[in-house]
Amino acid sequence: MDRKHKVGQRIVAGLSGTRVDDSFRALVRESAVGNVILFRRNIESSAQLARLCGEIRDLILTETGVPPLITIDQEGGVVARLTADLPHTPGGMALAAAGPDAPARAARIVARELRSVGINCNLAPVFDVNSNPDNPVIGVRSFGDEARAAAPRALAFARATAEEGVLPCAKHFPGHGDTAVDSHLGLPCVTKSRRELESCELLPFRAAVEAGVPAIMSSHILFPALEPERIPATMSRRILTDLLRGELGHQGLILSDCMEMDAIAKYYGSVNGAVAAVGAGVDLVFLSHTAAYARDTARELCRRYESGEFPEEELDASVARILAAKERFAATAAGPACTDADRQEARRLLEASFTLVRGELPPLGPRPVFIGCANYRATLASSGPEGVPAFPAYMAQALGGNCLLTGEDPDEGKIARAVQAAREASSVWMGSYNGHLRPGQLALMKALGGCGLPMAVVALRDPYDLASAPAHAAAIAAWEYTPQSLEALVPFLQGKIPFTGKIPVTL
């Protein structure tokens, strides 16, 4: 394998549409790009996705002689790229609520559905400990807020994924759980001491390395205790090579988060950041959206190796790790289709996750009112809200009564209208969506509680909203704002099915 093809093995690129287009073909032919990341923009249905993955595999295998890693973020819950004709599983925190065996059960379903369409690498699970309730980007994607409880849940998901023949990836090293900034939009900084990091952020990743999890993804975050220069973990040799490989002993792949996120693009430049990440020890660098960035990165990496600025032996060692992973996970094409049993199991997991955090479920009565905002894209990691009905309208249609849509951060006027609507109701049902980060939602919750009517608050994403629920209200954690969760919730709100989930975080 010549240098160009070796460098191409280390790049993961995206494509714009639902078919392999001329631009992507040219990128593979010119730069020998050996791997792909897929997003919701690339997917119309499972049948179409299987055709696309077959096209990608044929193209890259023909041009490079090596099958590609075809990657996707299919965590479940709020980060799910696949279409509704494949099973939908809950996310990390919901699985933690559903019981100790839930993460592995979900992972097996996800891995089988990915293999059925030809995807061989899942950029999951999240190993971050969501120790900061105000974290805008992790939240329910995490398996909990305490490291020793979250780590075995994430490990169970990773192990089951690998056992089903799909490459799992633990993310986001050294930890994205204690940030108040989304690295898609800015450059977070975690100022904890090394001792504090060891007891929280690093603990799950040490467990991942000890268990042999085959891939770990880096984060675009500053950690002054680990890297004194103003360099995010993705670009830090101290963090990736000295700490992760040297001290922790990770023998598998190191993947970067996308180098087009603002944490890199805005402060360092995507191509410069990608080249620096490879120099720091990243095996697979992700340039997920712009072909020119992938092409320029490949060109600059070839120059660095040719000039001796980057050691050739590190290139060879990295390519050897990549080829070993492909031999294990990418050697075969698509697997068998998902079954009705998988779909039923995914529904059982979702139902088991619903949690009555406190209080008693109020009776609906003859005139319930359902109030709250529509789904919106809470973070750039989230799946888009397309096709998700609004909680108020959906529940009013399913359960009877009235509804009022308030907006994601309602002002005093909208709150007053909601209170007026509630005064005529037999019971009040508010759906919140990361209300702990939206003051208007919390103000609405307080105002509705002041009506003194039977009430329930349903948290449709982070459960931290429920800490502000009125004392007399039932507090329900539903974990995700999806068509699947709304449909499954109906009999629970009717009192026909009891809640069995257990809250895995402290409110």
C-alpha cells in the first residue's frame, strides 16, 4: 500500500445525498478515502440505505482494495439516524432507567439493524458521566451521573455491539459530561484537577480500555490539568498518545469527533485541526460534511509524512490497527433483516424506561388540558424534529381534552394564556423539553402549578426539569420526544400500564 492509500485509510468523509454522487466518487479516487460517516440526510428508508451502503462498499473496495468502515451515530433515543421502518431503541439514560440488562438488549437490536443495511461501525455508546445537569449536549445520552454506575452500563452496550459484529466506539474521551458548552457551537473547558478527573471522567474510559473496547472517540474540549497548552483533547498528543495509549494502555483505534464542529473549525480550522489530530495520535479523523476539507487533509498529511515531519512508522502502526479492525468488523457485507421480535423488544425497552419519579398519576377527568412546546433540535447532535407531532396536540387527540402549544421558551403572555386555558380543565398535563435550560418553561410550570388542579409534568428529554415540578404534581421522565415515545406513553397516562423505570440520576 503506497503512502496515499495509507493516508486515505485514516480519513472518514461524508457525502451529501442518498446516492453516491460524482463528488464523492472523485474524492475516493483522488484521495483514496477509505471510510464514510452517514447522517439522516443520507437516509430515506432501510432499503435505500442498504443500496447506498452497497454502493459505498463497492466503490471504496474497488478504488482502495480494502472495505470501508461505514459509520453512523445510532445511540438510540435523541440521537438516532435510522428511519422509522427499523426498530427504535431508547438512549443511554433511559436504558439505565429500564434495568441492568437493558443496555445490552438494546445494543444487540441496534447492531443487528445496522448490519442489516451494511453499516459496520456504531459511534456509540456514550461513556461520558453527565455530572453537570446543565450540560446542553450530553444529558440523556449518558448512562448516568455517577461514574461507577454509568461505566458498567456503557460497557454492556459496547460489548454486546461487538458481539453482534459491529464496531462500537466509546465517546467522548476524556469526558464531555461536565461541560456547559456544546462543542458543536463552542470550545468547552473542564477545569477539574487530575484527581477529580480520575474519580469521574476518566473512570469509565479506564474501564473501557481494560475491557478491550476496540475504539475510543476524542472530545473537542480543553483539559488544563491534562494539557497545559490551549489545545483540545482531539489535538493533544499528551492526552491521546501519552495518556490514552501510554498510561491507560489503549490498543485499539482512536477516532476524532467531527473536525468541522465549531470547537475546531472556529478556533483552529478544520484542516489544520485534522492534521494536528493525526499528529496527536488519532487513527481515524472525521471530516463529515465538506469534501474539500477531506481532500486538503489527505494532501497535507501526505506532505507531512513525505517530509518526515510525521514519523512513517506511526502511519504504518495506525494503518495496521485500522486494517485489523476492518478484518474483524468490515470483512462481511450486510447481514439479515431485523425481525418483528426486534421491534417488539425495542418497544418493551421503551416502556420499561418510563419513570414516575414522584407523586401519583392524576385522573384525566372529563376536560384534561395538554400544554407544552413542540419538539425542536435541542443540540446539533440531536436528531432533527421532522415528523414528530407536538405533545399537546398528540395527547389531546389520543386522550381527549384540549391542547395549547406554548413555544420552547414561553414569555409572560403565552404563560398567561396557558393559565387561562388550565382554569377550565379537570387536569393539567405539561410536557417539558429541557425546561431546566429554558427559564420560560420553568415559569410556565410554576404558573400552572399555581392553579391548584391535578397535574402532571412529563419531561420529554432531560429529567432535571422535574426538580422544578410543583410539589403536588406527578413527575414523569419519558427521556425522549419522538413519535415512538408519544405513542407508547398514552396507556401510561391513562393509568392502564404501571411505571416501572427507576431514575438513574439525582435531581
